[in-house]
Amino acid sequence: MSPRRLFRVVAVAEACTWALLLFGMFLKYVTETTEAVVSVGGMVHGVAFIAYVLTTIVVAVDARWSVGRTLLGLAAAIPPFFTIWFDLAMEKRRALPDEWRLRSTAPAGPGEKLVSWLVRKPLQGLGAGVVAVAVLTGVALVVGPPVG
């Protein structure tokens, strides 16, 4: 899967989970009918958020994004649906490549070495990504929700 396709899939998934969470909040706070959708939607959104953050970092390293562009990409996960806006903005600027640079280029530094391994061994990279999302989700569950 190309960096462009991977980023788009994860960015859209993150936005869809925002919609699920917002729908759940509507049901909970406006109609006062159920809290179940917030619980499920919150968990699904949390997983998608973490996957988006990790994907953004991997694509940013491979595509050699500037720190500013990378931070903007990460910040796009916070407001609802901004991941789609960011994806379209990067598409317009041709900042999402069709090929992984580090599949054929020697890595220059520890970040590039890790991303190079992930993209050169896609099945192991997928497994590592799933494990990273699971571990970070577990940490987030232990830490608790971002409210007092």
C-alpha cells in the first residue's frame, strides 16, 4: 500500500470515528436515551486516533515532511474531521507520495531506519503497527479519560 493510500484510509477512518462519537454524544446529552454509543464510539475513536498519529509520523519520516507540516498533521486529529482536510491539503501539495522512499533509499538516522524496516517488511510492519496501537491504547486506558 502506498503512503498516499495508507494515509487516506487512516485519515478517513479517524474522521468516521469522530462522527460515531459525536452521534453518541448527541444521543447521550440531547436525547438522553443511551450512553452505550459514547462508550463504544469513544473506544473506537481512541484506537483510530492512535493509528492516525502513528501513520502520520511514519509517512512524515518517509516523505521528509518539515516539522511544521508534521505537527499540523498531528494537530489535525484533534478537531472533528480535520484529518480529511489535511489529507486533501497534502494531496493538493503533492506531499503524499505514491511510493515509499525508504524502500529503495538508504535510511539516514534511527527514525528512518525504523520506518525503512516497517516499509521493507510490510507484514511485519503491519504487525508492529497493530501492536503499537494496542499498547498505546492500553496505556491510554490505564491513564484514563482526558477529563477531571
